[in-house]
Amino acid sequence: MSTPALKEWAAAVHAMLDGRQTVLLRKGGIHEKRFDVAAREFVFFPTVAHGHAERVRAEHRHLLATAAPDSTEDDVVLRAGARVVAAIPVDRPDGLEAVADTHVWTAESVKSDRLDFRPRHRLTVLVVQARPLAEPVRLPRDPSFAGCKSWLDLPVEVRWGDPVHDDEMLADVADRVRASVA
């Protein structure tokens, strides 16, 4: 049994579960030529290596402490996953500010960590329908999980809970993102 997993900041995973984040901003890891949607449905593999407080807007910073136990040197806790509703290439980066309420990152973090990082690579906004797992899954950390790559295959079988947001609401988010950045 193998389940696709997307690496994502643990704080962002908690923000999605809380309903305050509906998009991901992706370019791909250092070891990838570009970001590709390798799976339309996946679990989130929580990370904290890049989760510095100054990268998250003040009203969401408490999520860093809440999420920290999900990714330790010894293990990771899988709490959620998502289904990709839309993958929208960013042609107009100046439009990202208009959709800042759909994620927890600061404007400076979006600029430095996404737009300026690997500037020849196109940024993609993923509108996602987050879903909690029916039961969290704890995995011992394995060397195969390491590296700056977006996707992993995990030896887990998961049961899904109900989506955080419905299809209609997320279709509206996707329309708004397209109007702002595409």
C-alpha cells in the first residue's frame, strides 16, 4: 500500500484544517525542475524546517507552536490531506496580493520564498479541498523522507473525514485566483 504525500508546512496544514487556508503556492523543490501535480488526492507530509515565525502573518503565528509536534526528528504525524480543485499558473504575480486572505503567509514570504526563489520557474497556485484524516497516522521518520522534493510515497492507508469546505465555495476561490493571477 502506498499513498502519495505532498510536503507542506505543518502550520499551513493546521490552517487548512481550521478553514483559514484554501490555497498552496508551489514551485517545486530544489531537486525538481518544476512543480507538477503528481496526484490529484494526497495526504500532507508535515514539515517545519522552513516554518519561521516571520513568514506567517501575526494572526496565524500561534499555528507554528500547535503544529510543531507533527514533525520531529523521530516521527511525523499525518493529520490531513487534500484534493486538488484547480492548479493555476501565475502569469501576473502582482495579483497575488488580492488573494492573500486564502493563505497564512506574509507578503514578504510570498515574494522571497515563492516569487524570487528560482525566478525562472513558474509559480502555481493550487486551490485545494482539505480533509482531515479520520484518525491521525504517526510514522517513524525515515531517511527516504529527506530532501527538498515536493512528493513522497508513504506506506500508509488512510481513511478520510469530511471536507473542510464544499465544492461551491472552492470553485469561487478558484475563480477569484484565476481572475487575479492568470
